[in-house]
Amino acid sequence: MTPYLSDPVLLIIGTALGFLKYIMIFRLLFEVASVNFYNPLCQAVVKITNPIILPFSIISMRIAKFDIIIILLIIFIFGLEIIFPYLFQSVDFNIMHIFIYAFGLFLKTVLNIYFWLIIIGAIASWFFMYNNHPLFSLVNELCNPLYQPVRNIMPPMSGIDFSPIILLLLIQLTEMLIVRPIFGLINFF
């Protein structure tokens, strides 16, 4: 394919895969955090992802609250996103490398999503009039399962809640100590 046509095709398909990737991750996070299904944003995500997930729902694979089918679909989408730009070239692919890299990107993306959700939640807490908005209630429902263990150890002092700051630090440490070594596993395969 000529660059004249391949660049727009890559842009469109890359954008569609990126959108699908984030929608599927939010679907997973909604299920894990047990958010309110009646939230309009949650309903929109479920309506968009149901056509993709329902064919695989025959097989029920869950570990605690984690739906393994959704996780595997997300990793597959990450793999497609990695492979797609090179499909029209003669490049040899190592499936294990792609799987490890896609899994590492999945974990890194989930951590980045939570990083920004915590920042959005902290900023939104300063403005009381917007706390009834469905977006902010969804952010609170996603972040509260993470806040609670930190608040049990270190309750708010003098009306100041330090749990978002501690969680942001823990997210950065998790990325350094867990996600980076996962990318390093590629060297062993």
C-alpha cells in the first residue's frame, strides 16, 4: 500500500483501536469496582462493549471480580495496535513478545487511568456544586475502593485527606517496580 493511502488508514484504524481499548478497560474497571449501573456513562460503556463481549460470555472465566475474558480481549486489542502498522511490511513477529508487551501496556494504561481519575477526583472535591454530575460520581465510585484501605491506615487529619497523594505515589511505585520489569521479560523469550 502506498504511503498516500496507508497513513490515513493507519490513523483511522489506530484511532478506532485506541477508542475500543479504553472503552473495554473502563468496562473492566466498572465491573471490578461495582459501580452503579444506572449511571448514564456506565450504561453507554456497557451498550458499546456488549456486542464485543456477549459472544464470549458463554465461557465464564472469573478470578474474584476480574473477568478474564475482558482482560484477554483488551490484551488482544493492544496486540493488534502493536502489530497493525507492520502488517503490510515483511516483519517477523514473535507472539510471546507481543503478548508480554501488550500485557505491560495494559497494566501501564490502567495505572495511568487511575492516576488521572485520582487527580480529577481531588480537583472535583474542591467544587461542591459539580459533585452530583454523573462523571464525578463515577470517578468517586472507581476511586473509593482504592481510597478506603489508605484511609483505614491514615484517616483524614484536620479535614485534609492525604489518601489521593499516597495513592498517586503508590501508582508511580507500582509502575516502576512491577510494570517496567514486565517489559524486561521480553529479553528472556
